[in-house]
Amino acid sequence: MKKALFIIATCIIFFGCKNSTEVTSKEKKDDLKVNDFAIIIHGGAGTILKKNMSDEKEAEYQQKLEEAIKVGHTILKNGGTSQKAVMKTIQVMEESPLFNAGKGAVFTHEETNELDASFMDGKTLNAGAVAGVKNVKSPIELAIKVMTDSDHVMLSGEGASIFAAEKGLEIVDPSYFYTENRFKSLQRIKDREKTELDHDDKKAAFYDADIKDSKFGTVGCVALDKNGNIAAGTSTGGMTNKRWGRIGDAPIIGSGTYANNKTCGVSSTGWGEYFIRNQVAYDISAQMEYKNVSLKQATQDVIQNKLTSLGGTGGVVALDKNGNMSFEFNTAGMYRASMDDKGKLIVKIYKE
Ligand code: ASP
């Protein structure tokens, strides 16, 4: 009997040690600094299929992603802050009608554009966000101003615009955000809604594939600077046909954006309601902090298991304190790019 117990105890100690050795070597691997600085971006996730994309459009997206990421990369390379890199990179995409952020934002049911954005500083864990803004040219800049120049984390609507004007940010006529494509998308959805309102399963009809995809195109960026500071930001027009002041995940710290120098930075894109319910961005950081898993494991678990099991679609770009980077999404595609400290550039749209 004693002998049997001794054997069992020995086995437990042996396998227990083996397991912890494995964890230790994995931790060591992840603890290696792979990049002194790095930057990763997205321009939205969705049913982005090669068969639906012309060569010209594809090239336009690739060029804009490359242009945007190079702006941030140059800032980081020259010793600039991750905050500046994130803002300037996102601004390139906000100014492009290709993306659902700034100019090119989707339309609300009332045919207006209401913009959301957020930013987080991984060093101080300070953050700023804006929701439902209609006339501020750069929502990401405003989100950063909320962080640096107010006692608050989130401002919304008219109040946010008043704050922007007081701080000298560029105010534009709401027509600045108009693009024909986005307006047509809204009309298509409204037509569809009218014809399908009698459908038994109204919700399913409302969120059919077409409609789901017409909201994608949010932009986001995460950067690590030479001082080891991580910053993350996200900017969006939200969902086409949104109403009643709907606000998605993009301006919600912990859902659309999160950054912590101890773990990682994350920017999300996808069906916002699911990202809010899953606290996607914070969950990735929390898994790294509490479970000691790698960035890859955390992003995979949150997107492919937790988000997917609730029926949520979308993805994230994320970057950890050692400069490891991760694109993770459960949709057919995600506009995305990354650049490391050696200048290696990756620009991709589809799954592979
Ligand atoms: N997450 C955004 C929202 O729900 C949309 C998107 O990323 O495409 O407002």
C-alpha cells in the first residue's frame, strides 16, 4: 500500500514539475524582446472576398494601409511616442473614404454620420473616448484630447463637439463625412428592411450577410515605442443604419481598445455589441496577466472561442510588450498591416 502511494506521489511530482518546466520555457520564449518598436493596424473585418474585389480596389486598400502604417513606423523609428504614432496613423485612414472612420463613415438611419473613437495609453492606463460626434474632423485626436485635457474618459455628442472646439480641434461641416458609396449602402439596407419587415424572423433579416458587412471598415492601430510604451486607438462610424444613438464597442475602453505596458495593446473591429459583451480587448490583456499565456494564445481564445461561441464576428490587431504582433479574426478577411523594427512590412486583406 505504502509502496503504491509512494509511486503515485512520485508520478504527481514528476508530471507536475514537467508541466511547470514547460510553462517556464514558454514564458521565457515569450519574454524575449523581438522588436524594440513595432506597429500594427486594421481597416475593418468582414466578408471581404477576393471574388468581390476588383484589382484596382484591392490595390487602393493595400496602398492606403501601407501609407498609413509607414507614417506611424517613421515616428517610432525616429524615437517618437506610440501615442503620436497611433494618432497620425489613424488620421491617414480617417481621411481616406475607403474606411468607415472619419471621411467615409457609414450613415445612421437618419442619414447622418456619428463618429466614435477611443485611445489608451499603456504606461499610465489613462484613456480617452468620444461617441456620437458629428462635426469633428479627427475623432481619434479628440479622444486623445479627452484623455490629456479633461478629467473624463468619455464624452459624447454635442458636448464632445463643444470640448473639441474649445481645444482648437478642426470642426467641419457634417457634409465632409459624406461619401456616395456609404449613402447608397444605407439606402440598400433601408429598402431591404422595408421588404423584409413582415418576415417571421425580423432580426435575422435585419442582420443578413449584406447588412452585417455594410458596417465594417473601422480603423485601429497599436504601437510599441522605443521606450517600451504601448498605445492603442480605434476610430469608426459604427454600423450602417444605426439609430437611437447606438454606440458600439469602438469608444469603449476594454471592448474596442485597451493598452497596458505590462501586457499588450489591442484594437478591435467587428460586430460591436458582441465585443462589448465579451470585453474583448481587456480580456486579451487579462488572460496574459492572470493566465500567463502568450499574446497569440490570448487573441486566439478570445476571438475564435469566446466571441465565436456567442455568434460574434470580427477581429483584433494586438501587440505585446516585447513586440510580438497578432492579427486574429473569424471573418473571411480583415484589412490589416504590420511593420517591425527591421522595417519588415506585412499588408494583407484575405484570410491567407
Ligand atoms: N465595431 C464597430 C461597431 O460596432 C464596427 C466595425 O468595427 O466594423 O461600431
